[in-house]
Amino acid sequence: QVQLVESGGGLVQAGGSLRLSCAASGSIFTINVMGWYRQAPGKQRELVAAVSSGARPNYADSVKGRLTISRDYAKNTVDLQMNSLKPEDTAVYYCYAFLTHRGGYNSWGQGTQVTVSS
């Protein structure tokens, strides 16, 4: 099993910046994908950004050019640099990992709140 712990959420004004961090621990040797999802009240959880091992990152269209994902393979961490934040970015952000162990399964962090005021 793998444990994911997020940090860096908070309250910012529109146009501001935040940097989210996620650290993986435990059985980290079979992690293939690391990334970020988010969920706002009344909405379904959606992909923000993710990186598969050996591939280029994927981004939601709504965050391209504003948010940047960074994965450190040696440290088993993934960060999300969030710039030019908008009120519609307000959500709980969840760190995500996909592990290839025994056919593959998903792992989720506890979530961190990001609130962007207008």
C-alpha cells in the first residue's frame, strides 16, 4: 500500500498563487501515475493534472497555462504550482497515484482545501 499526504492549500485572492505538495510513502516502488484531482461542492471530482512515468503531463483545459505539475521521481513527490488563480478554482484538491501492483489500483490523499476569493 501507499500513503499520500497533501499540503499547501489555503485562501488567496483572485490572481494569486499557491503551491500544493504531495509526498508518497509506503510501497512506492510500483507507482506509475501521480497527479491531482479536485472536487467542488455539488460537482463531480475532475482531473486537474497528472504525469505517467516516462510521459508528458496531462492538464485539464481549464488550467492550461496557469497550473504546472512537477514530479520528482527520486523523492516520490508531486507538486502543483497554481498561478493566476480564479474563483472557479475553489475546491478540495486530492493527490492521486496509480500503482501497477497486482494489476493496478488507485490511491488518494486526504485532500486540501483551496479557496479563491473574488
